[in-house]
Amino acid sequence: MTEPRIVVGVGRAAVHRSPASLVTLALGSCVAIMVHDRESGAGGLAHVLLPAPGPDGAGERATRYASTAPGALVAALRALGVPARQLSARLVGGASMFANLGPPGATQVGERNVVAAREAVRCAGLTLVGEAVGGDYGRNVEFVLPSGRILVTSYAHDPEEL
């Protein structure tokens, strides 16, 4: 029997106990936030779209935003019985896909997503143990539970493991 392969769409998240693989595709300026518990093999992945909700964002899906997704992943894993003190996080994505279209020196959405994700990971009490962020190219991610292995692939670069 093969392990489930769960594809996580933009603005969505999934948490699962192992064995499973959580996959997200076409990360450009978006950021994948992965939270893992090495002891139980449980993990979660959120494919965040923007740094934070706008002023009218009350009630929107927390997993759409870098500022709220880590907390949502921690809560979902705790609901599975995973103690929050054992969780670590990794980030992938946050590219500047269209830097040449904006004014010189402007902060790109990808960079803002990464900054917001790092801060939210810290505020959620998670240890950030790895990242593959920035650049000007898209990425795909496969997060393999229970090992916590993360394979990052791209058309522009060789595969990378976090």
C-alpha cells in the first residue's frame, strides 16, 4: 500500500499523521509553511498567499495568510494530540517573480510573505529549522511524513532537500 499524497492548494492547509506526503505546487511569491513533530511524524503544510489579511479580513481563512497560518497549523496539530512544544517549522517560496514590473527598490509580495511568516512562526513558539526562500523562480514542495524530509523542486534549479 502506498502512502497518501495530499495536494494542498493556494490558501489552503492540510495536517496529517504519517504516513503521508503533503504536496504544494507552483510557489511563486506564495510561501509554504511546514510544521513537523519528529517524534510522532505528524505534520502540516499551509500554502499562504499574502502576508496578512486586510482590514476587512475578519473571518477569512487563516491559512491564506503568513501572519495567521502557523498558529492555525499548531492548533490543528494539537487537535490531533501533538504537543506544541515538540514542533518545528520550515519555509519555502517567497520569490520575487515580477520584480522588474514594480518601481525600483519596492518590497515585493514574496519578501513580505517571508518576513511575515518568520515572525508568525516565532510568535507561535516554533523553532525555524530551515528555509529555501527568495530568488526569482517558482518552486514545488513535497513534505514527507514521518521523516520530515522536504524536497524542493524547480524548473530553474536542481532539487534541494531541507
